[in-house]
Amino acid sequence: MVLSIHKNWADPDDAPELDADWFAKAALMEGEKPVNRGGRPRGSNKVPVTLRLDRDAGDHFKAGGPGWRSRIKAAVRKAVGL
């Protein structure tokens, strides 16, 4: 979401005040491209976990190409009955 300053003012003295709330909602842009601020979205129910797999198990999931982490998550969910 890109927020812009109101376009109906001509004199810089009439410009709206850019408060902390405005900056919190503003999109960070590099030219025309939005810059990812990183991190998980607020309200995410994900928890960070460090997991060491046997090499052959890791290689199995990685052999499927991109998305191997998601496939591991799906296998874990299936294994615990979710």
C-alpha cells in the first residue's frame, strides 16, 4: 500500500503534518519498487524453530526444488495429524 500526500495543497505551508502514524503505514519505496521491510506480518502464528535433519532427509526435500521448507512443514503437520 502506497500512501501519498494530499494533492489539493499548493503552498508547502498548507501541507498536512506527517505524524508517526502516517510513517508507520507508509510504504518504503526505492524508485517505483516497494522495499520489503522484512519480518513476519503482525499476527502471524508461526514460531521460529531450529531443526537438524539427517543429510539424506534434507537432500530428499531439497531435490524437489524451491519450496522445500514448505514441504518439510507439510510433512511435519501430516506426521502429527494436522
